[in-house]
Amino acid sequence: MKIMNTYVNPDRLEFIVTFACSGKCKHCSLGDPPGKAVHIDSAAAENAVKSLAGNYKINSVMTFGGEPLLYLETTARIHAAAKAAGIPHRQIITNGFFTKNKAEISTAADLLADSGANEILISADAFHQETVPLEFPLAFGEALTKRGIDVKAQPAWLVSPENDNPYNVKTREIIEKFKSIGIPAGNGNVIFPAGNALKYLGEYFTEISPENPYEQDPGNITSISVEPNGNCLNGNILQSNILELIDSYTP
Ligand code: SF4
């Protein structure tokens, strides 16, 4: 079934696996969202991947949160479905802190490698490391690298990557620790004023106000996003096939 809707031209599918998180970051754009006990339904997510990839040329599937690896099996099933559907980029953004047990870290790396997840960004900066002990994301990153997965440290910069505020100075130190075990840094992102960032870091947004890079034109959706409760476009993947949601979408 080929659906045509001029407002929706997807090449990417994103799953917010859960809003629950092991971190409590003061720059978090989510703030304190309701519904933290909810996580995405694995079968519905697999279906969405399969249906979408069967009708559009999908370049990437991403899972993030909250902390997606609090629901490791679900995240792995989504990436396995993406691999089976021939989607080349299968990405996870994680803070790397879902267990304190080193054996479980190793098992998780095995499962994700088997699932076909092939690009993993581990959050690494002054903000995350206030509540996420660095030893766990470092151990997880090392375990993933050993299994041949492309891993990068993903910093959140305050004001700009070049700015020398105390948070960025600390972030550079943290990135060096990842580099010392062979994990390079990605570009990261610049913190924008939303959620906790607006509440706790407002003084840094007086002169500049970075835009939310994740907002897209509702009249030209290229990246379809699914929320933990299944909400997607103007409907829900638990109630309708994702192709029907595309078909009925209006901005
Ligand atoms: S920034 Fe990420 S790791 Fe930190 S509280 Fe928000 S979702 Fe969790």
C-alpha cells in the first residue's frame, strides 16, 4: 500500500522509548514530564518500523528517551526490526547508566550488538555527570566498542562549544576520559532554553537563545516521532497502522 500525503515525507523514524530516566540533569529539555511509568510497546514499534520501511525509503531509526536502555529488550527489538527492514542507520542515544552491575553491562552490549544497533551516542558532559557516575557509561562504551559498534561521546554545550563557562570546561575534561579509552566525541548539541534548562540555567540564555534543533515544520514532516504511549502524528500506533496515521495527517 503506497500512501501519499504531501505533508509527510519520512526518511527517519524516532522512538522515545520512555520518559523515565536514571539521570536528573539540570539542562534536560524534558523537565519533569508526566507518564514516566509508560514505555513503548515492542510489537507496535516493530510493526511501525516494518510498515514504514515497506513503503518509504527510510534511512535511519533512532531510539532515545528518557533513558531507553531502562527498557533494553524493547530497544533491541526495535533495532532488530530496523535491521531486518534494511534500514542502514540504527542509532541509540543513551546516558549509559541503566545498571551498576558490570556483568549486566556486558550482556546489554551483546544484546545490542546482536540486534544490529550500529551507532550509539553516549551523553557525556558536566550536566549528565552530576547524577550519572562516569564509571558506568565508560564501561558501557568500552563494551560496545569491543563488539564493533560505532560509539561516540555526545556532549551538551552551554552557550557554544567554544565558550569557556565552568560547565564547558568540565565537559571537555569528561570528553577526554572517553577519548582515553578510544571513544571519540561527536559534535554534540547546544543546550536550548526548555524544561530544566530554562529553570536552572536561565542566566545563560539572556543574550543568546539557541533554537530547539528537534522542532520541524508540521507542513513537511521528514522525521516521524513515536512517544512512549504510542502517540504519533495525530494518532497512536497502538490503535492504527502508521501508514493510516500518515494518510490521515494534517498539520
Ligand atoms: S538530559 Fe537525558 S539523561 Fe538527563 S535527565 Fe534528561 S533524558 Fe535523562
